[in-house]
Amino acid sequence: MKIPSPEWSSKVLLLYRQILKQGKSLKYTDYDFFRRTIRREFEQQRDEVEIKVIKEQYEKGAHFLRSHLGGLQ
């Protein structure tokens, strides 16, 4: 079993915080619902150890952030 590097752990945590911070500006979506949904998505991948999968999921989250939360704003 591989253990993800601390570098990836800190990157993922920063991405999570950035998504939640940007979510505070949502106008048409309840922030508590948004926060719970994002948390659930991140927690589902919490125990992932394959770097390839971690990178793919990170890129999906980064794209979601770059696209202004998938157009929710």
C-alpha cells in the first residue's frame, strides 16, 4: 500500500478550503447544502492511496474551482 505524499495532502486541503471559500459567494444555492456536498465528495476519496487517482480527482476539483463552481455563481 502506498501512502500519498504530504505534498498532495496539503494541495488537496488547500483546494478544499478554496472551494468552500468561493462557495460563500453563491447566490442561488444554499451554502450549507453546498458545504455538505463538497465535504461528502472529499470524504469519499479520503482513503485513496493511488497517486494517479488522487491527481485525477484533484484536477476535477481544480477545474470545478476554475469554472466558478461549475457555473453555480
